[in-house]
Amino acid sequence: MRKEIVLQSLLSVQNISKHFGNIHALRNVSLDISPKEIIGLAGENGAGKSTLVRIICGALSYDSGEMSYQGKPYKPHDVSNAESLGISVFHQEIPICPHLSIAANVFLGPMIPSQRGRPDWKLMNNRCIELYRKFLDEDIDPTVPIGECSAAEQQLALLVRVLSRNAKLVILDEPTTALSAPEVERLFDSIRRLKDEQGIGFIFVSHLLDELMELSDEIFVLRDGENVGHLYKAEFSAKELSRLIAGRSIDERHRIAKDISDAEIALEAKSISLSKSYEDISFSVHKGEVFGIAGLQGSGRSEVISSLFGLPPPDKGSVVIRGNDFGRITISRAIAAGVGYLPEDRKTKGIFPDLNIAKNIGIVSISQSKDLTGYNEEDYIKVANNMATKLSIKISNPRDYISALSGGNQQKAMLARWLALSPSILVLNEPTRGVDIAAKAEIAKIIFDMAGAGCTIIMASSEMEELLIMCDRILVMNRGRAKIILEKESLTKENLFFYAMS
């Protein structure tokens, strides 16, 4: 149902355009947001979402069009100017100081209350308590080091930091990336309360369609730098959003769980344990199987899957690969045994930002096949171009820095790095994190094709729906323990949530 009463606009963006050389990053983009409203902003990587956010928050100028804020012309000089007017961005990766208290992190920077040049800790703690009560209706101990808090508690502290700047419009940039389902719901409850009780407006940027539809009052869709859709709550549907975002229908194929009980065992974990992470985990995975590992944040799922590649090796137990018991598995042993690994966070643990695309893709396969003096730039480019063709990676020039690629193409480049080795086992930690719906479908197809060719896939994901779509069996983790391995008819969302949360 469309809004019957038009509220005074909090922010109005009208026909904004932005060019980078010959590239049209934005072309006549418009949106409006009122107080007490949550606007969703959807689109593929490279659709123009980040450019629009940077323009609104003052980090980037625009070429044409106009903006108004609270009824007045708005053209911020920089981020500080925007914040002083009440517009702030809540980034997915806001830095924290883990050894400092919650209060110190909330007031970090020029906002720290001081007395005679020194931090006034008593005043800071009292103000922090007041802010939590005002914005979140919660009582907290402001002296607790933020590094000891859960991911959700850290996100809420950073949200309070943003709101303490008298924000009237908050841009939420992928705020749920590191959160479990219950933590997401807690964050959403706080955002709804702030909207209703404090009158704050929100722009919610996300790749996750279910979250966009759950939280937003309206959703604007960008594609290739242009407005292509504007949906109201009653019009929301995952199918229509997918079509608008991608410009076509997305083929979300479900993998039909197959009977792999007679297939060769490719990898076996025997009673592996890692101090303070997980304990006594055992499972076996067959050739050509897609085996999932599920669990809430902190369940140990990421630590288990990383240990299969020796990052770090388990303290106890052993990993057996195609009948060879490696005992203490290491990275070099895993690679030699035909194992490839995609890390959870490509930005900090995957890509080499100072290297070009060709070297990012070819670095492992070339280092395994030649000595240090036996390769040149053309070797890397040959590998990169070959893998780009196979995986449909959109590359203008393989000599460009890896940062020139969109998030989805960076993720496919990380997959290409290992597929160039023709691995027999692929260990994937959050293989589709931070990519848009079209890139997710493309990565799923790559995984299906690899499994069909006999490669064993072991993947961990915080998105349970993704695991259900892609996996033959799923191991469910809970508080560092293996709860159950779900097979065939027991592969349901209800079972996944029950064992992950019980």
C-alpha cells in the first residue's frame, strides 16, 4: 500500500549524476526518505550504491542534480560537515579498539569527555549508560572491554557511537555481515525502536533480500547506476527484487541431495579439537559431495573448516585425506594433498591488494609448478585469462589492481586461484559473503559444476538457506560441539535452527 500522507522529506535526492572519466557511476538517480522511515537500497556490486552513499555522507562530490535535507539545499563539503548536520554512516567494518571499554569506543576521538586534558572516565561511563538507555532502552556495564563483547554487542556500541553525534539520518552499510540470525534480529529490533521512538530515518544497504524485505518500508533498486525499481512494502517479493537487481530472472538451482554412501571417502576428520574453539569433531566427506558446516556465530564452524587447511592445525586428533593420515595438517601438506581454501574474509585474508589481478589469481598455481626464477608476468596473465574465461570473471585488464574488481568478481578470482590447481578438495569458508544475488548464483553454479566433476566441496556458511540449497549433508555445530549431521529428508530449515540454537 502506497503512503497516503506524504511526510515532510528528511532527505531528497533528485537526478544525481556522477562520472568517473568515461564511466557513468550514477545517472539521474532519485530517492526520498522521511523521518521515521527505513529505505532499503538494493543492487548488484557496481550498481552505484556505494557511490550514492558516499555522495550523501559528503565523501564524494556529484556532477549534476540536487539534494535537500530537512527542506534546505544540501551539498556537504565533507564527511564531518554531513555529520554535523545529522547524517552519519554505519559501516559494516567500523574499527574498534578491542582493549578499550565500551564507553571509550563510543566516545572515541574528539567526543571523549575530558577534564584538564585527561579523559574523564566517570563522566564518560555515566554518559554511555544514558545513551544506551535513550537509544536502545538497555542497561550495560560501560567498563567492559569491547573485545570481550559479542559481534552484535559491538555493532550496537558502534550504532550508539553514530547516534551520539545527534544523527537524524543513519545509513546502514551492510551492518549484518558478521552477525548470526538472533543477533540480526536484536539489531533490527533496536533500529525499529529508534525509528519509532526517536524519529530517526535509515537507509539500509544490503545484498540480503530477506533482510531488506523484513526491515525496509520501501526499497529502491539501482542497476548500472540508474533507478530501475521502487517497491513499497506490499509489493515486496524475492522474485521481483531479484529480477530488478539483475535485469533478468536468477536461476537459483537447488542441488538434489544424492546418495554418496558408496563413494570414495575424500577427507576424514578424526576427533579433532582446538583449544577454546571446538572439541572432539568427527566426520567424513565423500568424493563429489557438497558437505556443509552450519552453526551460529561462535559455534566453532569457521574454526573447524579453517583447521582442515591448517589455519591453525587442530591441537588433537587427525585429518585423513584420501587414506593418508596427516596427523597435524599444515597449509603446505594440505596444498600438496590437493586441497584448496577460500577464507572467510577476502579483504583481509584472501586478496593481495598490492598485487594485480593476474598475480592474485596465478600466485598459487605458478608457485607450485615453477621455481622462483622460472616465471614471468606473461605466465600470470595466461593463467588469469584462462580462469577468467572459465568462471566468467569480468576483467578489463589483468594488470589492474585486484581492487578494480567488484566484490563478486574478487570472490570468483579467489576461487580461480585454487581452481587453477585442479584441486580434489575445496574448503570454502563463507563462499558468497558480501556478494550480490547474481554473483551468488554464479558461485553456486561453479560449486555445483566442480562437485559434478568429482571435486569434494566442504563449505561453512552463516546463511542457512544457502547451505540447504547447495549441500548433500550438513554438520550442525553448537558451542564448539558437533550436534548432528543432517541428511536427505532431514535437511530442513527447522532442523538446522533447532540444532544450531538448542
